[in-house]
Amino acid sequence: MRREDYHSFFGNYIRQQYTEEEHRAFVSWFVSLDAEQAGEVMREYEEMASELVHDGTSPADLLLISKIEGRLDEWEGLQQEKVKRSWLVRVWPGVAAAVVLVLGLYFVYYGVYQKPGSSAEKPELVQADVAPGDYKAMLTLSDGSSIILSDAGMGEIAKQALVRVEKDEDGQLVYAPTENYKFSPENLKKEYNMVATPRSGQYQVLLPDGTRVRLNSMSSLRFPVTFDPVERKVELSGEAYFEVATAMSAGRRIPFRVVSNGQVIEVTGTKFNVNTFSDDSYIKTTLLEGGVKVREQATGSSVQLKPGEQSLVRMNSPARGGSPARKDIISVRKADVEGDLAWTNGYFHFRDTELKEVMQQLIRWYDIEVEYIGNVSSERFNGYVSRKVSLSNVLAILQHGSDVRFELTDGAKVKIFSGGELSSGIEVSH
């Protein structure tokens, strides 16, 4: 490909005006380059991107590039000798983020990130491969009836109390208030709806007060159809990103509260992410804008978060037959905001992440079963991986440069070997 041709593609990509044909042509050419050539091409992309920023152009991908690059540069200086590093963080830290975005991790690392002497090959996409998750969820109405949202057509799908429940052209679930809707006790009806995503699903909901909620896979949100004028309270299981709208009643702001796995988040108008998955190490609340108070229900311990901070409540082993036991102290640390919100932008984010935690994320998004053969690897992973590619591509990226090998079989089952028990490459069997 001539220099002017890929420069033309870069310009179209930055402006989000490229075609799929252009993208495929660029990827096919790019993976044929050696590491030095590929690095130079990506540096040219960065220069073009920077020039457009100075000219006042700032597309979302460009902003994300700068943020990811900053994180990758930080990671390169962290625990150099303590942790064996996997994937692209070891290679060109200054251009890795550009590669992630421009190529979408379409198996490009096979042509770019091979270590000297590596014999790993790109796996064929065969019948056993698993597609990534998509927008799907189930809506349960106040009378107990259910609607599979992926099967529902556009427009009004139900009426609940003083709202119309609609599915818009983007697939978002919208609770549209009628003219009689207002925050008042006489209009308050104790009717609740619930939106639940399965494995390999995610969904977005616009509540009647204007609050937007994006649910990750294996998550649910239960909420009243009409909000109380004293408080707006919802119940969350799993993970969700909130953009809370300001609501007023009788001249006062109506607080918004999220009840989730033994903690209560109190806000007035803000943006934050909550991760309450019981298989993760912590209940994590990450604040982007505004202010929130996080309170642990059992002890009453609480903290006030500022933008850029994250609260953590340590999760212990689940009590037999009961809920997970938790320490009664909430800690606060500086948040990795871009990383914690990577899932909302279509990426997995791994930062010194253990293999089992990595696989839990893949289980939720690809709806797979996992079997560990022999000892579980102590490998830790760092980087951003696209959630929009098939499972075999993600496994190939995780496998490269690590001591972990994967076997993907029919029935969406992944066998995991450690210490070189498999030769090289991903085995995809029937």
C-alpha cells in the first residue's frame, strides 16, 4: 500500500468517514509488515491525529487514544521485575493504543507482536468459535409479564402507570413520562419494573427522570415506574454505568440512591460506575463527575467520593448458603477511570489482572464454560482488548507471550493449560 493511500485511510478513520472495505484493505496490508515498519506507520498515524487535534478536531477515538497511551506509559514503569507482562504493553508503549483503536485488535498482533522465535500462528475461525455479546435483555413488568427486548419492535412496547415504555431506533429502552407525570405522592404507584441482561448481553435504559443507565452482562436493575418525591431509589445487581439527571420537587433536589450488594450510593446528579459482581475481589464504585456518598449498610461506615476516586469494599469467600461476607471498612483510592469504563467503550481492560478474573469477564461476555487443566497459572495480564471480536482472537492475544494455552471446543467450552502443556497456538476442536 502506498504512503498516500494509508494516509488517506488515516484521515478518513480519524473523521469516522471510512468504509469497511478501506478498513479491511488496511488491516490486510498492515499485518504483512515487520515490527519496525508497523511501528513507523503507527507513529505517522499519531502525528496526523495530533495535527487534527491542534486544528480543533477531537473525535472520541482520538481522546481515548491519548488516555490509553498515558496509561500504557504508566504501566511500563510499574513492577518491571515483579510481574511477568503479557500482550502489547511490552511492545511500543507509545503507539500501542493507536494500534488498538485503528485495527480494533482484528488479530493484528499475529503480524505485529510476535516475539523473536515465537511459533504461534493465527487460529482459523471455525465452527467452534464464539461470537461476542450483543444488546439483549429481558424486561419484567409490574404484573410479572416479561418482554425479550431483542425481539421487540421499535416504538411503544408497554404502558406502566404514568409512563410509556418504548424501544427507540438505537435499541435503547425509554421510559417516557406522560403529561400527568410528576414527582408527587398522589401519583406515586408502587409498581416496579426490572431490566436484566443475560450472559453475552448488555443494555441501556433511560429512566423517567432522565437518568441513563447502561447495564453490563449478567446484571439487573429494579426500579419504580414513578419515582418518590422524597428519593429516587433503584436496586442494582452486577455492573452498571449511571448518568444521573437532576430532579427537583418543591424547590429541593431529589436524591438518587443505588442499593447494591450491601451498600447504598447516594447522589444528586453525577456520573459513576458500580461493579458488584460477587466473583470479583471488591465492590467498586468509580466516580467521574459530581459527588457521591457510599455507605455500607451493615455497619453504617461511609465515605464521600470526589471525581477520579474509587471506593472499595473487600469481598470474602461466600458463606455457605448465604451472601458473601464483607469487611466492614470502605477504602478509597485514586480511580483508573478510563480502565473502569473500558467496557462501556467496547473494551476489556486488564491491569495486573489474574487469569481467573480475566476468564470471569470472558465467561460473562461470551457465555462460555471454563475448565482448568492442572495448576492455575499465576500469569497476570495488562492491556485493552476489544469486546467486538470473536473469542478465539481474544484467547490468542491472552496466550501470546504467556505460559497459558487454550483449547476451544464445541459447546462454547474453553480448556486452559499452564506451563506449556499444549504446544503453541490455540487449538479449536470439534
